Amino acid sequence: MNTDATQQEQPGGPAGGWWTEAVIYQIYPRSFADSDGDGMGDLPGITARLGHLTELGVDAVWLSPFYPSPQADAGYDVADYRDVDPLFGRLSDADALIAEARARGLRVIVDLVPNHTSSAHRWFRAALPAGPGSPERARYVFRDGLGPAGDQPPNDWQSVFGGPAWTRVTEPDGRPGQWYLHLFDTGQPDLNWDNPEVREEFLDVLRFWLDRGVDGFRVDVAHGLVKQADLTNWQEPQEILSGNDVAKPRPPMWDQDGVHEVYREWRRLVDSYPGERILVAEAWVEPAERLARYVRPDEMHQAFNFEHLLAAWTAPAQYAVVTRSLEATDAVGAPTTWVLSNHDVVRHASRLGLTTAGGRLNGIGIGDPQPDAAVGLRRARAASLLMLALPGSAYLYQGEELGLPEHTTLPDEARQDPTWERSGHTQRGRDGCRVPLPWEADAPSYGFGPTDASWLPQPPSWAEYALDRQRDVPGSTYEMYRAALRLRREHGLARGPLAWLSTGDEVLAFRNGGLTVLTNFGAAAVPAPTGELLCSSAPLDEDGRVPTDVTVWVRA
Ligand code: NOJ
């Protein structure tokens, strides 16, 4: 790594397409806004709060699942892909949300969950009585068990949430019978993507939502649909990442080449609709070159950049992930994406305040080492300002614009993520990042809904993060995000190109869109770039220098 100016230019991604520059805001419907006071967020609640998103200045929203579901995995267990769960409203509420978003100039991306259905889906309910060898079972991955009595699972695969990835069913005659595969919860049986009927069904689901006017799909577990045909054993602990060690064999359940044909077919379909509809891969695939295969010109438009989310808060790690990501996506002509938080990981305002690395699925709870809240927020603001200055498209997770931390002392009895039970209480799970948002400091449930009800308890400290305590308050996290999104647009930062000025062990600096962006990761304050300070993640020191864990945007 270089301590001098390198002036090395990096691409800004392809020109065109709204998605190449978009800031996309993730709404987690359970926790955004509750219109009816039952403690569960809903679609009318979202529609009523869309003004927040136009005020913030994002381009699009992505909605996590709102479909009918037993909620075994907070809606990622879909029982009907063409309707809305009564918890969240009705289909007409989805139509109203899409219409209102469009009227406000916001695009809408919905979540598609093709790797598995819910066990309450009509297909799975038909598969159980239909018995072994039936066409109904052929839509899923049913196998006989091993051993003389068939009482051992067909292979050694583990569920991402803990425990075996197979569950044995009772056959129509009442005897223990076959096993079905579920890479996640038992309530989420994996579909068989070798079956043409499955492929047809999902093309039809895509059409259903495209016809209703959505602008695209975030594709859940996009790297998991196709499994290695022999379902060979995998003597490794289960991880959702496909593994970046190219010397090791690829896990037989992730990132198989066969998935790409599915996305090529979907791309042809979305391209046949007017208005630039997009596909976004949730694919935990490393290295970046392998992930880039999902965004080749005839496949998806974007893939989440989890390598960015997982990168350590050091100058070398951030430099490496930015350069690698830009190069990998440029090689296939796709925009790079950036993401720091979502509904599956510890919020970055807390993650960056931890002294230990990691904290992806396992959460933080009472008795665990607690993050340093002040350090976490300071770094989170610096990381967000760094991210929003990079070429490409950025994803925000609801609440990060408030600097919201993880709920790290959620009582274990309140936990709802299946990870907590399935891991035998060894992994706390993801509830801490899913707590309902605080809108108004002095209102019941901080304005999440009209009552005190909240499906996960909100911590008492959250009044200070409420939107109404931050709006129009200079220096607040909310106003920092608003300013950054406005400046990002005005200066075309999403287009790049980016030219590195400093790639040292303590300071990163680059030029983009006529601005100089500098982040100080070191222990000592450093001189600010000369020019007009447009935005900064924390005040400069009394000598006008950039303190530790601060990002600045300066116009020369
Ligand atoms: C990824 C989703 O983001 C996560 O919340 C879910 O549990 C799994 N996929 C399974 O659908």
C-alpha cells in the first residue's frame, strides 16, 4: 500500500440506467411504521411515511417480504407469492403504496424468495399426502433417509440457522418416511430448481408483480437455488458465504453454475417490460470476481456487496474492498453497490463499536461484550459518508439515517429469530437490528404506531435517536445523510471516476466529482484538504484538522 498520492483512476461503472447511481432504502415492513396500533408495521404505515424518504433524498425503496406467511422467518417463508399477509394489509394496500411511491418519484423493489417456500405453501401441503415419487414432491428436494430404517438424514448438510438441513416427514400411512431439504428453517423447504414447473411458476410470479408496476426484485439467496446434483456431503460448518478460498471445493449448496441460466431467463423477462425494471442478487458469494458473474450483461443488474459490509474499519481493509469491488464489477460492465447494514446483520453503528470483528448473524445480547456506542456512531457516520462518496449504487437500511444502534440488550425471551432456538441458544440472531423505528421522541412507541405496542421492545435510550429530535438539527446524523445525498446528486459522485490521492495505513483520500473525500482512520488528527468543507461526519478540531474516525467532503 502506498502512502503517497497514487492518482490511480478507478471506473465509475456503466453510464445509463437509474440503478447505476441509485440510493436504495431498505424498508423492513414489520418495523417501519404501524398504522393500526397492533405493534406490527404495515403497508398503509409505509405509504403514510413515504414523505420521509423523499425528504431524505433516496431514489428507491426495497421492501422486505409482506406476503402471506406463517412468519417462521419473519416473512422469508412465503405461503403465497401473489398476495399480502393480513398482518401487513391487503393487496390493494400494495397497489396504493406503489402508486403513492410513483407519484413521489420513488421506485419500488419487492423481495422475491425463490430458494424455498413456506411449509404452508399450497405446493408443500400437497407434497406431504402425495407421497414418495409423486410430481408434488418433485417440486421440492425429498430424499429417502440413510441406514436400514432410513432414519439418518440423506446427507450431512446443516441449516444456516443451526441444526440439520433435513426434516423427516410422516407418510400418509402414518409411518416415518422421507426427508426434505431446508437450508434455513424447517418451515422453509427448498424448491427443486431442476423442475421446469418451478421455473414456470416463478416467471409467472415475476409477471404478477411487474404487471402491478414494481421496478424490480431483490432476489433472496440468489446463490442457493441450484444444488450440486449428487447432494454430496460437505464436512464443513454451514455458512451462507460460498467461501473465497479458491483452493477449496465449492460448497455443494452454494453458487453452482446452474443458477445463472435462471437469471438469464428472468433478465429476458424483465427487459421485455418498459421502464428499466431491475434484478438485485442477494448472493453471499466471494471473491468479488465470482460475485460479478451474477451481474454479467445478460443476468442481474446489481448484487449486494457483502464484502464491503464485512470489511474491517481500517484504511487498508477499506482501500482493498473499494478497489477490488470497482475492478470486479467494471470487468463485467455492472455498477458497484455498497451496503453497511441490513436486516440480517448487526447495525453498523454498533458493529463498528465492537472490538471483535464479525457479528453477522449471531447478534449481541445481555451478557455479551457490549459495543462502545460513541465510537460506533462516530465510525458509522464516517463509514456512511465514505460510502456515499463512492461511485455506484448505495443501499441504506431503515434507521441508519438516524444513527440507530443495534438493540444489544434485548431480553432473550423477546427474541423471535429462529436462529436463537435452532442454534440451541448459542447464536442470538438478528432481532436486535429489526426493532421498530423511533419517529417521535415523546409519542407512544416513539411514533412507530398509535399505541405502545411494538413486536420487539424498543430500548428506552431510543428517544434521542427519534427523527423529530434530529430534523433541522445541525450536525445530527439525519441532517448529515440528507446533506450527503443532496451533494452526491449535485456532484455526480455516483458516476465517478474515482482517483486515489492517499492510500496510507491511516488515511484514505480520493477525488470524485470535483470533491476531495478524506477519511482519517488513524489515532492523530490530520490536515484537512484545502478548499470549502461541504460535509463532515463530525466537527473538525480547533486547528481545522480532521480528527480520528472522521470523513470530510471538500470542494477544491
Ligand atoms: C436472506 C434473508 O435476508 C434472511 O433474512 C432470510 O432469513 C434468509 N435469506 C432466508 O430466506
